[in-house]
Amino acid sequence: MGELTKALNTLQQHKGDCFRQAELSFDEFLGEVIKRPERNIRNVIQVYADMIHHYVQDGHDEYSNDPESINYLNYDCSKLFVEGSDRPFFADRLFANRLLRHVESLLVGDQQNKIYIFDGPHGSGKSTFLNNFLRKFEEYANTPEGSRYEVVWRLRAPDLVGGVHSMAGLAGKISQLLSEEVNSEVEGSLTASEGKDHWLTLPCPSHDHPLLLIPKEIRRQFLNELLDNAVFKDQLFNEKKYEWVFRDEPCTICAALYQELLKKSGDPLEVLKSVFARPYRFNRRLGTGISVFNPGDRRSQRNIRTDDTVQRTLNALFAPSGKVPFLYSGYAKVNNGIYALMDVKSHNTERLMDLHNIISDGVHKVDHIEERVNSLFVALMNPEDKKVLTNLAAFSDRIEYINTPYVLDIKTEVEIYREVFGKHIDESFLPRVLHNFARVIIATRLRIKSDAMLEWIQDPEKYEIYCDANLQLLKMEIYTGYIPAWLEEEDVERFNSKRRLKIIAESEQDGWQGLSGRDSIRMFNEFYSMYARDDKLIDMSMLGIFFRKYCKKDKTILPMGFLDSLLRMYNYTVLQSVKESLYYYNEEQISRDIQNYMFAVNFEVGTSEICRFTGQRLEISEAYFERIESRLMVSPYDASSFRASVQRAYTSSTLTQEILRDEVPVTKTALYLQLRERYIHNLKEKVLDPFLDNENFRRAVKEFDQESFKTYDQKIQSDVRFMMKNLQKKFGYTRQGAKEICIYVIDNNLARIFTDQLQIGQFTP
């Protein structure tokens, strides 16, 4: 029994995550408005926007100092769509920016009723997106940060028809019909206290905001006198997002109750004593605040909702009958909430047609009364289903599409694989190969020709070493938010905000074809099952074999030559990693050389001077200049003009402006940093010499971790160990992967291939 008691105590102590708060009188509610006006004066659109910003923090701009930045930000949407979800939705960078722009536009524009259609091809994750979005909205709206108040009426009904005993009997009946729980469909109850007074508690079926009971003609003056927050008042009276406060009216039931009570008492303050406020509780499963309809859900035949018992009570309170009609529709349950259609087809097509007048006019006829509906209307749609809207031309200006195509962001596509198959999959791949799998998948989703890219890069062939002929690999990098370092300076300068906006705008047409999300997961499962093993990491040759098999079946699945371009880009990239890992240098010596050179160009050959920066005495000769300029990649033919340009930059800007005027250290000046970059780049190019000319070094790499490795001289052993260690530390290789990639570079003779290409001028570094 002890275990049972302990278990029951645990159950008793569990309060759940529900946010509980007692009903407030109207005066107490106004006190909450004064304390927190931003939270307590909101409609569903504002809560929707606040919810997005609550879960999605400010985006990060990797190029915030770039004057041509277009504010294409990296948003972390994991808290909104991934955390706590059984089926996560991964928003790529393009969709995240699209969603946040949509939210911001809601807050600055006129908040008229619209239906927001998330439009995308089959398998793009629309349903997963909407389910996760609604789950988070419900979760947020039921917390203190996301809650709003709704109207509850408490009406005194002394000695009604049949006296006290009849009233008590009526209360018993109503208590069975009308649950006092927050989520009941029609919420009302009658209570009696010691046989004296009887009360009808009636929550507003349309979930009206309590401030709407303040008459429209004095609402602005009332709020001006109520609030003392000058900043918020300026927003309230001037910003579009708060226009609803002064435009909207209470539902027909609340308006009738207010008018009838005012007739009886003649005092608005007496009327408001019958008004209470409580948090608007959302419950998707019960259809309160959130209603979601699938295409197969049949439409309800019960269009008009009422309750005879409540109506008789209201008739008795406000005789003669009919002054307060207790009528409302199913739309009232989601007023100031979310009405969602999962795919516009079958019965949902009919529901969309029904929404025409509601969205256009904001009014719905319920029998002989008008019901106002101000909800967030959301739908999912496949491209082929848009034909249902052709007969609703007048409806078109009330429709806003938010495109939800296939993922076009490399990082997001890889995150999907990790979620589905586990993060351990990275351990089976050489670095970059997993992301290259994603690049192939995304290439099937991109249109082959990009006018925006060709306007920017007019000669794609010059980037053949890094990119494909159609510039799809470059476009993927841009979509991911990365500007590659291999772009020439001229093209970086041409990559202005206008061109960036054009390229990002093209994403609205990309992602509507190619391999769907489901296809991608199926293919990755096949690929991973085929090649993952303990003794060999998955490399590019395996990836090439796998996709070439599919290209033979469907020659249109990828652009011609794309896989070859991807392999070239990979080869160049891994070669740079190996070079970076093998390269080590004396930073102090490089710094001294550059400072001495910047100083020496100001003097004639044959002089001897003490450098003002290093304190070293310099014998300034042609041999001195040739030695430093060879490390700066300056040919003897260009030496004289290069030396003169450095001298001009030093005297006109570096010394006079940066060092003397702005007191910038010489090692932080623009000229120093530029020369240092050239110096180091040249040293890295020469670091490949062991791969080109030293056969012992090449054999030592292949025999690394074997007993025979110890037979090589200490210099070679030290260099190889240094390279292997840096590959692991800087580029994420495992010990096995570091050895494999070095062998790959050697076996494919990449050092010789790329050195020869660069030397003959075929490519520009």
C-alpha cells in the first residue's frame, strides 16, 4: 500500500503546465491593463507575432558590417518547430526569413481579415510545419506571457419564474448541460446562495476582449485617461496594429446584455460590475481557440448554436423575450483564435468557400443576427489545388501566400538527416561528404538557369575550379548565407544589395521540383545502408557511384556535369585543408618582415636605416626588396610599380591618417593586413612542395600509424604528425579520416593537378 500511496501523492502534486488564474472584476482587469498594457491589449494577430518572437530570437547577420547587407538573417527556429516535437519541422534560412517578414508585415499593415495560405509541393513538410506551429501557439497562449482576457458575465437573477425552488431546480439542470469547465462548448451556470440571490455566469461565446465593452465613441478618451505609459500610448493611438482597439465592436450577445443592463440601471459603472475577465484558454482538441479541419472531416449540419435553458433565463431577466438572443455559430469558438484548413480539397474546399464572406466582410449571419469574426485564418495548399480559387476573383486580395517549397539550405538538409537517422551518421563520413550529398539533392530542386546569377557572374567558366557551369553550387552557398572566399574581389564588389535581393527573390521559384523531402530521406537511407561501415569512411567516390546510377535512370534529375563540378570543388577544398594543416610559420618573423618592408620602401636603394616600428637596422638593397617581394608574390617585372604603390599608400593613408591621426597600431592598419594576407597566402602555396617533389614524405603519409612510419627521418615524422593533428583540430577529421584524406590527395595527385592549373593561368586563386 505504501507504493500506491506514494504514486497517488505524485499524481496529486502534479499540476501540469496549465496556467491558472482566477477571474478578475472589470476594475481588477483594468489594473492589469495599466500594469502591463503590451500584454493585455492584444488581438490574435499580435499574440501570433509575439509567439514567433518569443520562440525565435533575433537573427544573426554574418556580414553585419557589410554596407550591401540585405538583412538576410540566420534565425534559429528550433524552439518553435523542433524542441518537444514528435515530428520536427526544419525551417531553412529562406523560409525562416520569409516567415519573419510575413510576421513583421502583419504588425505594420492594416490588420484586415485575410487567409494565409502556406503553398508548397507534396513532401515539403507543410503539414508538419502547421501542426508544430499550432502546438506551440496553444502552448504559448496558455502561459502568462501569451494569455489574453475574455469577457465573463455574472448576472443577478432574484426570484425568477416559479420562485426559489424552481430556480434551484433550473440550476441543477443547467449544471448538467453547461459545464463550468473552461473548455465547455456553451459555458453558463446558475448558482443560488442561501435561497436569496441567484446568479447566471455566462462567458462570451465569441471570446470578446473586455475593453470592447467600452463604447466605441469614448474608447479613445477612456484609454488616454486610463494609461500613464506615454510610450505605449503613442503606439496605441498611432500604430496600425492597434486599430482594432478603436474599430472592433463586442459580439451581438455582449452588446445586447450591455444595452439591457444599462437601461435597467442607467449607470455604465453598474453594468461593468457584472463584467469579469478571465484568461482565454486554448484547446485544439476541443476546438476552443484553435480549430483544425482535415479534407476528410465532414461539415457539421449544426450551423446555429444556442441553448434553450440559457435563452429562457435571459428572457426572464430581460422581459419581453428576444432582447438578448443567445445565438452564435461554430466560428465563435475560434473568434480571436486560429481557424486552420489542412489542405484545400474535398470538404475543405467547401469550408474555404464559406469563408469568402467572413474574410471579406468580417461578418457572418447567424439566423437573423450578425456575428463578427476576427480570427487568424490559415490553410495549406498544393500547387494543383489553386484552381479552386479561380471562381473567387474578388477573394484574391484577401489571400496571402507564404511559399513553403523544398529545403534549399545545405545546413538544414543535413540537419534533417541527423534528426531522422541520428547524429552519429557524421562519424561514418569524411568531412564535407555528407554536406555534398545534400548539395546533390538540392541541385535537383533548383532551376538550371538563373538570370540573377548570370547577371552577377557573367563568365562562370573562370570559377570552374570551384563551381558548376550553371552556378548552382554558388547559389546554394548564397541561400545558406555564405559568400565564398574564392570569389574574385571584382565580383564581391559587384555583389551589391540589388543583386543579392534578386538572387534571394529567385528562391520563390526554386524548390518546386526535384526530389521531395520524403524522396531525400529514402535515398539517404539507401546510400547510408549501402556504404556505411566501420573500417572505411564514406568518401566522394562512393557518392559519385551512387548518384551516377540514378542519373542513368533519369538523365534530367541533375544538370549535365554537375557531379564532376562537385568533385572538383571538393578536391580543391580538401587540398586547401591539407595545405592549411601542413603550414606552420613564425608569426613574429612575418610581422617583422612586413613592418620593415613598409618602412623601407620610403628610402633609396643603398641606404641604411633603423625601422621606426621594429627597431632593426635595415640595409636597403635590391636583394633585400627581391627577398621580401618574392614572398609577397610580386614578379620582378611588377616590382617597381608595386613598391611605388605601397609607398603611396603608406605616406597618404597609413602613416598620416591611421598611425598619427587615429593612433592605430601599425599591425592593425589596412596596408599591413593586406600585405600580411599576401605573404601568408604565398607561404601556403609553397607548403605543397613535399607532396610534389618529396617521395619519402608521400610514402610516410601512407604508412602513418604503421610500424614502418618510424623508419623515416624525424623531420618527415614531425611534419606528418603536425599535419594529421591539425586536420583533426581545425577541420574535424577523425584520426582515421585525416589519414584517408591525405592518401586521397596523394593518390589523385591533387597537389600537382591544381599547382599546374594555377601556374598556366587557367584558374585564379
